[in-house]
Amino acid sequence: MPGCIVYSKSFLSFSLDLKIIMKFKKNILLIIEEFSDGHINCPGCASIIKKEEEILVFPFSCFEVNKINKVEDKEKKDNYYIIYLNYLG
């Protein structure tokens, strides 16, 4: 059984491009572990736009929280959390 399950009422947009990810991140960065290696096989996803390296996930899709890491960027004086997710469907 998953320890913690999360979902969103709206569409979620994920990117495979780290530059884009870092531009949009605020306090939390969500990473779907199945997509982190560039593998984008997601039968439950609304859209996969390979040219833009974007994955659009349907509302109410479920994710298991695998781990949470706190990142302290002393150079930018910026702290944020990375939450690693497992896509459940």
C-alpha cells in the first residue's frame, strides 16, 4: 500500500527540460520518477508533446509520494523541496 497518495483537481503539466522546470518552480518541484530519464510512455496522460518535452496529466490522476528532499541553494539564497512521485493512474 502506498504511504501517501496525492492528486490534483486540475490538469498538471510536467516538463522533461530542466531549464524550463527551474524557471517555473516556486517552493516545490514535483518529479514523476518514471519520466525523469526521458521515458514518456504514459497511457493515462492527456497529452504528450515530444517537441516541447511536455507531459499533460489528466485531473484526478493519482500519485504516490516516494520521497521528499529539501534543497538549499546557498548561491541564490533559495530553499525548495523536491517531491518524487510515482504515477498510479
